[in-house]
Amino acid sequence: MPAKYEWPNPDGLYCKSYCPLHPEVHGIVFAIVDELCDAFQTDAFHAGMDEVFYIGEDKCPRCGGRDKAALFADEVRTIATHLREKNRELWIWGDRLIDGKVTGLGMWEASMNNTARAVDLIPKDVVICDWHYERPDLTAIYFAMKGLRVVTCPYNRPLVAEAQMADLYTFRAHATPEMKDKFYGAMQTVWSGAERFLDSYYGVMPKTPSTPRPQDAGKDPVLTFKTMYKKIDELKKTSN
């Protein structure tokens, strides 16, 4: 890391990563994970692990020159093993496990730095949160066929969420018994504070109104959430 971290930077990235081979890193990571799980009395932990652009960097004395897919998979396995010892399971985002070049999904929703092969190296009890916000890409099938449980994750585009829910029900309807339970469900993602989302959901006016940005026109996580549940209700009725 530079002495002074700034955004934007020459890489065009806001993401930071820790070195998975640093001898002291897991003492810190595991303490945080355990404290959060204990505080929330949960049997699952979402470790993120999305948008990992800095891994196996040549300048790193420990990771330089190593297989990036193996480095990523080993870190997933390390965290999953720690959680499993306390009867907890690991959830992660799925973008680093998708080949961004082959799929055309690019460097954010998929990997362009050779971590995608990790999908065949991670434990099969890890839950994959498959996020796609611009289009309802059908990558849930890919993860399910790899033997992983997969959760479809919409965000702020109602029509995308509708299509994702329809796809989820289609996947389950046409899956073999072995595959059906791999399509684990759906999870609304919200990239703001919970208070802001809940206020919007219940129609509470914000204390400090924000100025709408042109690029956010038509995007609304609350409307997406409500649209998602409306679509689920419709699909339940037609599938019974």
C-alpha cells in the first residue's frame, strides 16, 4: 500500500487485499470472525472475498509468482476450516470464481486475474453468493454444476430481480434431485446503511435528503426488494 491511499488511483481500483501467507494475518482475521459470529449468534459467516484484484503480486515476498487460483482457494479453505471447527459455514461472493474473459463478464463481476480455477479447488460446503446487478446472468447453473450451493443476489434493478427469480424457479423445476437443492435461494443486497434502506422501505423521509444522480435513474434497492417478493408470490402460485 502507498503511504497515502487515494481514490481514484492509477489502478482505477478502490479495493484492498491482505496477504494470505502473512504469518500473523489469520490471528487477526479469525479473532474478528469469531467475535462477529458470537455477537450475532450465527452459524454462518459471509467473508466477502469479492473483487480481489491484488493477489499473488510480484512484489510480495511470500505470494509473488504463486498460482493465484491456488492462493485464493487456499484462503477460502483456511477460513472455511476455522468456521467448521465451531459448526459454522462459510459464505462468499462468487465473482472471483468466474472466468471474466470466457463469459464476457469482465473484471468486476468475474475474474480477469486467473483466480477462476479456484472454483474446482474450494470445499463443496461453501455457499456462493452469485451477484449480478446489470443483467440476470445465468451463472447460478455453473456453480450448482460444480457441486456448490448458490444464492442469487439482486440489488437495485427491479426488472433484473424479476428475471432472476423466474430463473431460480426454472432452475429448481428442471433440476435433477441431486441438483435441485444447490439452488439455495435469493438474497437482496443493499449497499447503504440499514437505516437508510429501512426508512425508504417504510416511507420515512430522510433527515438529510440526498441529491439524485443521473446514473442512478431507475435504480432502487427498496423497489427491487418489493418487486422480488411480488414475483416470488406469483411464482409460488403458478408452481403449486
